[in-house]
Amino acid sequence: MFRTPLNLFRVLAVAEAISWTLLIIGLILRATAGLAIATTIGGAIHGLVFLSYGATAILVAKNNRWTVRPTLVALVSTVIPYATIPVELWLHRTGRLTGAWRVDATADPRDLAWHDRLMRWFLRRPWVFAGVLLLGILVLFIVLLILGPPGGR
């Protein structure tokens, strides 16, 4: 399913937009029907997808060797409702989502960097990578839950 950076990025961009919808529905239900639990559920789903999209944007940016500008645009798009979809379309149209996962070193001197070697090691072991990434996202999610929601309670 995620055989290319494009596939993974596209799925998370759409999931991020859907999670915004859930959060907005939760906010409306809290305001109109007094259902605070709707915001809690929508917010938790959105938060988890938000962090997953951010991790995916960094991974794809590293794999596809984006410059700082498209990387920041992808990361900033997470905080603007529904912005991940047009950003994904822009990145795809400009060729920044083309290509395969870089699992093998090339003659490019950047492939000698420790972080490139580490990324390739993980990309060759996708189940290990998915587990470590998921664990990291969950730990960050739990820490953020302990700190409290954005804007306080």
C-alpha cells in the first residue's frame, strides 16, 4: 500500500483533512448540544493524525531530498484546516512526491551521512520502522495529552 512516498503522503494528507472534519464536528456538537466528549474524541483523533502527518512529511522530505521551503509548507499545512490536500497536489504537481523509497545508497555524497544510512536501514525493515515510528508518535501524543489541550481547558 505504501510502496512509494507519494502513496504514504497522499493517504496521510487525506486523513489529516478528515480528522479536521471530525474535530470541527466535535466543536459544533460541544457548542450546540453540550457534548464535550465529541471534542475530546475528535481532538484525540485529529491529534494522532496530525502527528502522523508531520512525521510522514519529515520522512518524505528526507527521502525525496526536499529543500527547507517545501518541507515547511508541508508541516505548516497541518495547522490550517484542509490545507494538506492542496499542498499534496502542489508537491505532486511539482514532482516532489515522485520516485521510490531510497533503500540503497547511491553515488550521491549525501548518502554517506549517518541520518541517511539510518533512514535506509529503517526503510529496508518497514515493520520495524512502522513500529518505532508509531511508538514515537504515541509517546509524543501521551506527553501532549498530559500537558493539556491547545489553549488550555
